[in-house]
Amino acid sequence: MALLLFAADVAQACTSLVYRDQAGRVYFGRTLELAMELPYRVTVIPAGLNYTSRTSPQAMGAAWTTRYRMLAVTVPDTGPDDLKIVEGFNEAGLTFSLLAFASASGPRDSATRTRAALAAIDLGAFTLGQFATVAEVKAALSAQPVLLTPLAAVGGAASPFHFALHDRAGGSIVVEFVNGQQ
């Protein structure tokens, strides 16, 4: 048996973990201990849904179409139809967890970008909608600019989170932004 702790923030105590039983089956767990109550919803998101990430009014946001169905806990950001994924999984077995990370500091200005940027808060929809494994996510994020953007749901803070992903085979990755870089 193995218990692996992958991401935790002492100030907020959000935690993500992976557990393998004696038969080699993989289980995932997490806590969500944000300092505020949010209007959580359970949302089914179909394959074939078109998304556009909005990083700023002047910048072109990354666009994609979901390949996988998802079941997610979401929170509306700028309105009731602008749902952001806090926790979820797709039909291929990829999971996504948004975890508190008060010291997040990543790219915020998209003016110098030559490619369409992805708002960090859209990482759940971007990853779960398109990828089956952590390796695919890692490869995609190496080429996709991601920006921290102000979020209405948390009082205008610029994405004070990091993001844990796990796949069906037990692969894991934590995506976080420190000192202005991913």
C-alpha cells in the first residue's frame, strides 16, 4: 500500500492525495478548506462543448472543444453561466482539483504573448475536456501560455490556487505558479 501526498497549502490546508491498494487500484482524495463559502454546483459537461478562456478584455483567449464528458463541482465566476471547475473528472479517468495556494504568482499580462492565453481558472475545463493522461496535460501546458487573472468569486484575487491532476494509471502532476512562472 502506498499513500502519497501531492499538494498542500499550510495556510488553507487544502490537500490532494493518491492511494494504491494491494491490488494496484488507484484512488484519489482531496480536501477543500477554503476560507469562504462559495455557491458550489455539481455540473455535467458534455463532449463537443466549445470553450474560450477570457484572460482580459484586450487579449485573445485560448479556445478548445471538449473531447471528453466531465462531471465536476463548479463555481460561477462572472455570472451564472460562467462556471469554473473546482473539482472533477472526465470519462477517461483524469481528475482535476483546485487547491488553495495563497502565494501563487504567475504571468498576469498577456500583451506580450504571441499565442492565445489560457486563464489559470480555466485549467479544469481545458485539461479535463481534452486529455486522458497527466503526460498529455504536461505536454500541452509546456506550449500553452497560462495567465493568472482576477476572479470575481474570490473578491478579485488573481487565481490564488494551484492545481492537482491524477490519471487512471496513478500519474500525477501539480501545476502552480511561483515567482512569475509556471
